[in-house]
Amino acid sequence: LADRLQSTIKKMTGKGKVSEQDVKEMAREVRLALLEADVNFKVVKDFVKKIKERAVGTEVMESLTPGQQVIKIVKEELTALMGGEQSKIAVSERPPTVIMMVGLQGAGKTTTSGKLANLLRKKHNRKPLLVACDVYRPAAVDQLETVGKQLGIPVFSQGTEKNPVDIAKEAIEHAKAEHLDYVIVDTAGRLHVDENLMGELTQIKADINPDEIFLVVDAMTGQDAVNVAETFDSTLDITGVVLTKLDGDTRGGAALSIRAVTHKPIKFAGMGEKLDELEAFHPERMASRILGMGDVLSLIEKAQDNIDEKKAKELEQKMRTASFTFDDFLDQMEQVKSMGPLDELLGMLPGANKMKGLKNVQIDDKQLVHVEAIIQSMTKKERQDPGLMNASRKKRIAKGSGRPISEVNRLLKQFDEMKKMMKQMSGMQGGKKGKKKKG
Ligand code: GDP
Ligand code: MG
């Protein structure tokens, strides 16, 4: 999102008021960005309308540039689109509380059942029971049993002979007898939504009367996830959504549309394959992530406009692989100097605004000269591998550049943090590569 937005926003910087033309242009970009992120088109339409209404004629707050102001509106609306924070799980007045997990095959039901049981026990001090109701594949029962064993959480299973409705009912009786207070029912899925599956799930629902029905959807499937959610919800009236594989989702399309389409809250987010990688879903954090992700790309885009194409490509590659060295840094600084106000550019570097040293510091060109001097006092080896740096090397560099050692240290630290940030960003954008290239 941000890569598109930021370039538009840059154009607005420096204006006292957001004009109608600005808003129009920005709205166009927001619309394209959302569609590219695989957000449902109806959702996009409503969203853009809202942004327009709020942004037209917005007086600029003293502390914000018009661009930032618009970003703020977009972020607030993105957050609203994904709903409030709702990771609470129902508690039945008469235990056990029954949670039914539904979703397509491979969405992550079995894994998430385990994660949820783990969370309930760890965070809420509950005693959960896992129930194996996917009776179509022997491997599915084994899988849940393995998960249970790994976590030390009991699993109720009766092989693959019985029908899932009976297994679920017996499991609840079993939980009562054993004084277990949560029953998590792992059901079967199919590759696609089909009537048999819906029939079976409807039957289970009617017989066990669950307190929660969580639909598990794979965030990486984007728009498809939204269609799936719509179907499951209209048949089963789900109570919440768990978005899995958010660790691999680079676009956020499913997260953005599901809530708006189903009006059901996204309760949890799966952030990895491990059984402790389930988090409460935070709409605001997700909005920041969606907006923040593009910083590197927008920097690169800006670079592409100003620097020759090949260099920019190399830079991009280096940022992605985090093999960025001080030589690249120096190289980049030379080119960057012709591109505009420095603090604006630095603000686009991943995490630059979060770096302690940079925060609230006005960056002027004098400082740039100092940074250059420090880097130029490094040996070739040191520039390639800052890990070499020790006290005597730092002393030598400080002397050579005529800067205090504290400044050398600060630069090293900032560089290090920047690299970490790049690594993180490139991890998050893994799937994005080659997907889109703005012309
Ligand atoms: P089910 O068919 O719906 O029961 O899906 P499974 O629980 O068997 O999960 C399918 C695959 O997705 C497995 O390989 C899981 O490890 C993987 N998976 C589930 N949740 C996540 C997640 O949040 N992140 C990642 N990266 N993988 C996940
Ligand atoms: Mg399964």
C-alpha cells in the first residue's frame, strides 16, 4: 500500500491545505493500492468514499504535513475496517465451553486448534480438551494426537469409524466427567466449499450447540478467503475468524475485507507453524504493518526516478538480503544528495524514525558530511564487515575523521539497526518480489 501512497503523499508535502485535486489523486492511488492488495472491490469503494469525505479540506494539524495527515486518516479507517480488538472467547455458564473449528482443508484448523488450546491453558489457566472430528483421513486424527502430545493436552479421538457428530457429543460428556472446561472440536475440511461438508458441519453445530464457531482461513489466499468466509458464515453463522499464515501474507487483502464482508470479528492471527504462534488480532497493528511495509519500496522508487535503474536494482537486492555495507551506504548518500531534503529521505529508510539516535534530530547536510568522513576513514574491510569493529579501530576512525568516538559509535549502531530493520522488512515482503512493479 504504502509504496503507492507515499509517492502521492510526497507531492502533498509542503502544502498548507489538502486540496480537492490532491484528495482525488490520493483516493485514486488508495483505490489501486487496495485492489492490488486483493481487497474486495465493494469494500474498496466504501473505503475510498470515506477517506475522501474525511480528507477533503482537512486543515493541517500543526505537527503534521498534509501527507501525514492523510496517512493518519487512512490508517484510522483501515483500523476501523478491520474492527475493534476482540480476542475474547466466550465462556459458557455451564462448562465445558465448546468451540467448533471450521474451514477449508489446509487452512490451519488442526494447527490452530492446538494453538488455541495452548493459549487457553497458558494465558487463561483453562483445561482444554481437543476433539478429533476429521474422520475422513486417518492422518488427520494422528496429526491432532501429535499436537496434543506435544502440548501435553488431552485429545479425544475415536478413530475414523464413527461419525463426527457422535464423537463430538461423547467428547463433551467426557470433558464434563473429567472437569475439563473447554472443548475444541477440530472438524474436517474440503479443498473447496461443498454441500456435503456444509451439511455435516450444520449437523454437528445443531447437536453440540457450540459457544463459538471459529472459521479458520488462510490469509495468503486473499480474495478467495473472503468468499469462503461469506459462504461459511451464511451457512453456519460463525462467531469469529482466525486468520492463519499472516506471517506469509504480504498484502493484507483478506484481513482488510473479511470483517467488512461478514461483519464478524477477526479474533486471532496465526503467525507461524509453531504451536505458540497464535496472537490476538490487533487491527491497529495490522494497519500499521500494511502501511509501513512499503517504506523500503517507496525509497527505492524514488531512487529509481533519480538514479540509474541498475544501481537501484542492486540497492533493492541488497536491502532484501540485508547484505548492505557501508560502501553501499556511502554510495547511496552520494546519489541521495541530489534527491531532496535529507530528513525526508531518511524518514523513508526502514525504521529510521524509530531509531533512537535519529528521533527528533534535525538532520542537516553538515551531519551528512560528518557521516561521510567517518565512513571514509574506515578501511575497505571494515566497510564491508562492520562486525570487525573494535575499540582500537574505532579510535583510529575517530581520529581519521576528526569526529568524536561517540559519533562513530552512534553511526555503527544506527547502521546495525538499519540492517536489522531491512532484514525484517525483506522477510515480510518475501512473496512480493516480482509481483508488482510500478512503472
Ligand atoms: P487443516 O487442514 O485446516 O487442519 O490445516 P493444518 O492445521 O493441517 O495446517 C496446514 C498447514 O498450514 C500446515 O503445514 C501448518 O503447519 C500450516 N500452518 C497453519 N497455521 C499456520 C500459520 O499461522 N503460519 C504458517 N506459516 N503456517 C501455518
Ligand atoms: Mg486438519
